[in-house]
Amino acid sequence: MSKIAPTTSFQILLSIFALPLLILPLHGNSQSTDSEQTILLRLKRHWSNPPSINHWTPSPPNSNSSTHCNWPEITCSNGSVTGLSLIDKTITRSIPPFICDLKNLTAIDLQYNYIPGPFPTTLYNCTKLEHLDLSQNLFVGCIPKDVDRLSTHLRTFNLSGNNFTCDIPAAIGRFPELTTLRLFLNLFNGSFPPEIGNLSRLEWLELSDNEFAQMAIPSTFTRLRKLKQLLIKGSGLICEIPETIGNLAELEELDLSNNNLIGTIPSGLLLLKNLTIVYLYKNHLSGPIPQPTEALKMEEFDLSENNLTGTIPDDFGTLTELSVLSLFSNQLSGGDTGKH
Ligand SMILES: *[C@@H]1O[C@H](CO)[C@@H](O)[C@H](O)[C@H]1NC(C)=O
Ligand SMILES: *[C@@H]1O[C@H](CO)[C@@H](O)[C@H](O)[C@H]1NC(C)=O
Ligand SMILES: *[C@@H]1O[C@H](CO)[C@@H](O)[C@H](O)[C@H]1NC(C)=O
Ligand SMILES: *[C@@H]1O[C@H](CO)[C@@H](O)[C@H](O)[C@H]1NC(C)=O
Ligand SMILES: *[C@@H]1O[C@H](CO)[C@@H](O)[C@H](O)[C@H]1NC(C)=O
Ligand SMILES: *[C@@H]1O[C@H](CO)[C@@H](O)[C@H](O)[C@H]1NC(C)=O
Ligand SMILES: *[C@@H]1O[C@H](CO)[C@@H](O)[C@H](O)[C@H]1NC(C)=O
Ligand SMILES: *[C@@H]1O[C@H](CO)[C@@H](O)[C@H](O)[C@H]1NC(C)=O
Ligand SMILES: *[C@@H]1O[C@H](CO)[C@@H](O)[C@H](O)[C@H]1NC(C)=O
Ligand SMILES: *[C@@H]1O[C@H](CO)[C@@H](O)[C@H](O)[C@H]1NC(C)=O
């Protein structure tokens, strides 16, 4: 018995030391304890080492372990990674889940790559995300109905230039901080939701060049009191321009060209003081051109290829900033309908 006791305690001793030895290598791989540099290097490997980020190499021993903060694609704050900007880096593979192990990430910009597949819901785990730009990639499928599981801090969201289809889900209206929403140049072939009108901070909205199924501009959009840019060209819009568009006091740029809009141009539109660009060409608008009484900053005004009648209001002569006035192919009487 007395001979067994030391053996047992030796075994216990052994297991006390062996246990951490066994666990450590696993632990070293585990996501929560990886250094941020290790996560970035894994990202590089996951993307099959694109030559464009060849300079992502491990820090030499004893050097500052935050040297990755000096890589041009990386932004750090207090030595922790907050931004990843990999524009046009020939990335051809998906976004891996461990990207969100960079716990302080606030900005991901992957514009102009070749990332395939469905919407990367794995980014729901990046809880501090404020800027997400996935534009100009090869994404397909629907924007998921629970897309609002992305960070509630989201301020800019750009999915333009992909092959997304389906409806734009109502959940897109549930980002309280969103100032920029760009979904142009996709294959959306359903509807876009009136809930976009709930994005009370929105300044830039771009839905152009999609294949929406005969949508009218929801009147809720005219609740977007901070909106500066409303671009929905070439997207099969029907019905009238909401009369309340004159409520968009901050509006600077409006492009609703190349749709099937009918009715008249709301007179409230040309009361907007900051309006500089208005493109309504190639629609079926009728009636008179309103007086541009307040829109004194107007630079480009294109109403060509509609069914407008009446004369060109005299006030256009007082718009000193105007460089483009295009009115050809309408039913206007008198005056010059070309550009000047
Ligand atoms: C390490 O690098 C980071 C980021 O470049 C810097 O903020 C920090 O001061 C450096 N620390 C040391 C000890 O040099
Ligand atoms: C950086 O550290 C300072 C001081 O600890 C803190 O006040 C600040 O919020 C930190 N910045 C970020 C972006 O975490
Ligand atoms: C994230 O930032 C906070 C505040 O600057 C810092 O305390 C924390 O260590 C950072 N997280 C990581 C994973 O670096
Ligand atoms: C978020 O991370 C957790 C833990 O790693 C994982 O179980 C979950 O599936 C992730 N969620 C998404 C949407 O990827
Ligand atoms: C995207 O759509 C275009 C035009 O319809 C098509 O030519 C292209 O093959 C599509 N790409 C992917 C990745 O689906
Ligand atoms: C996407 O939107 C962001 C924010 O407005 C902008 O900086 C970026 O240039 C846009 N990308 C494309 C391809 O339009
Ligand atoms: C939208 O496009 C997708 C993919 O091409 C197709 O499966 C779907 O039937 C289309 N939906 C409508 C309403 O046309
Ligand atoms: C958002 O908008 C929709 C339709 O415009 C409305 O039914 C809903 O109650 C609004 N509010 C929220 C918080 O979604
Ligand atoms: C118009 O633009 C000016 C200058 O950028 C700005 O001060 C003003 O608040 C804007 N809005 C209106 C309604 O004039
Ligand atoms: C203009 O109105 C005429 C007569 O109502 C109609 O035949 C024509 O298609 C309309 N043109 C446009 C561009 O809407």
C-alpha cells in the first residue's frame, strides 16, 4: 500500500502538468484567445493568400505584437483592429465566421472583389459593425428576412453591384443609425418595403438599376427628413411621384429617370432650397413644369422624354447655377427645349 501512494501522487502530479499541456495547443487555436494578428493571418490563409496582401506576415519575435496595425488595409484603435479595408484585392472565397473574432471591428470594406455565395449572415456576430460595404462582388440570393440581426450600430450599408434577387426585406428599415443605404445595380425582382421610411437618419438612398416588380414610390419615403439623395432610376417605378416629396427639405439630388412614372411634377419639389440635380427624363409625366421659385441652387434639370405641356416658366432664367436644362421630346409650346 505504502508503495502505491507515491505512484498515485506522481500520477496526479503528472496529470496536473499534462492537462494544461494537452489543452494549451487546442486553446492556442481557439478563437477567443487568438491574437488579432493571428486572426488576420488566418483570414489571409482562408482567402488562399491573395498576392495583394503578401505583406501580411507574422511579426518577428520580440517585436511589437501590434505591427499588423501598420498594414495599410488595417485600422486600429488603442492597438485593437477596428477596420478592415480590402478593396479590389482579388478575394475569391467566402467571408469566414472567425472574422467576427476581431471583436472591435466597426468597419468592413470588401468592395470590388469576387466573393461568391449568399448573403454572409456570419457577420451578424460582428456586434460593433458600423460600416459594411460588400459592393461589386458576386453575391446572389435574397437579403435574409432577419438582416436586422446585423449590428444595430450600422450606419452605412452598401450591397450595390451584386446579383441579389427577391424582395428587399422589411427588416432593412430597422437600423436606427443608418445614414447610407445603397442597393443599386442588383437583380432585385420583387418589392422594396415602405419600412425604409422608418430610417429617420437616412441621408443617401440608392435603389437604382434593379428589376422591381412595378413599384410605386411609397409615401413613407417622404418622412425621411434628412434625405439628401434619392436615386431610383431605371427600376420600373409606376404611379405618381408623391405630392409630399416637397417635405424632403434637405433633398439635393433626385434621380427617378427611366421609369414609368405618370401624373404631374409635384409643385412642392421646386420649393426645395438645396435641390441641385433633378433627373426625371424618360417617364410619362404630364401637365405643366412648376415654377422653380425656391430651388435657386439648381444645376441640372432634365425632364426630357415625357409628356409635359405648357410653357417653360420664366423663373428658369433666374437660376444662375443652371448648367443643364433638358426638355426635349415633350409637348411644350414655345421656347428653347435644348441644353444650354
Ligand atoms: C505597438 O504598436 C501600436 C500600434 O502601432 C502602438 O500603438 C503601440 O504604442 C506600440 N507599443 C510599443 C510598446 O511600441
Ligand atoms: C481607447 O482607450 C481610451 C482610454 O482607455 C478610451 O477612452 C477610448 O474609448 C478607447 N477607444 C476605443 C475606440 O476603444
Ligand atoms: C477592444 O477594445 C477594448 C477597448 O479599447 C479593449 O479593452 C479590448 O481589449 C479590445 N478587444 C480586443 C479583442 O482587442
Ligand atoms: C455566432 O457565433 C457563435 C459562436 O461562435 C455561433 O454559434 C453562431 O452560429 C454564430 N452566428 C452566426 C449567425 O454565424
Ligand atoms: C450575375 O448576373 C449577370 C447578369 O444577369 C450574369 O451574367 C452573371 O453570370 C451573374 N453572376 C453570378 C455570380 O451570379
Ligand atoms: C458604397 O457606399 C459607400 C458609402 O456611401 C461608398 O463609400 C462606396 O463608394 C460605395 N461603393 C460603390 C461601389 O458604390
Ligand atoms: C426573381 O429571380 C429569381 C432568380 O432568377 C427567380 O427564381 C424568381 O422566380 C424571380 N422572382 C420573380 C417574382 O420574378
Ligand atoms: C415602420 O414602417 C412600417 C410601414 O411603413 C410600419 O408599419 C411600422 O410600424 C413602422 N415602425 C417600425 C418600428 O417598424
Ligand atoms: C441646405 O444646405 C445648407 C448649406 O449646406 C445648409 O446649411 C442647410 O441646413 C440645408 N438645408 C436647408 C433646408 O436649407
Ligand atoms: C404622351 O401622351 C400620348 C397621348 O396621351 C400617348 O400616346 C404617349 O404614349 C405619351 N408619351 C409618353 C412618353 O408618355
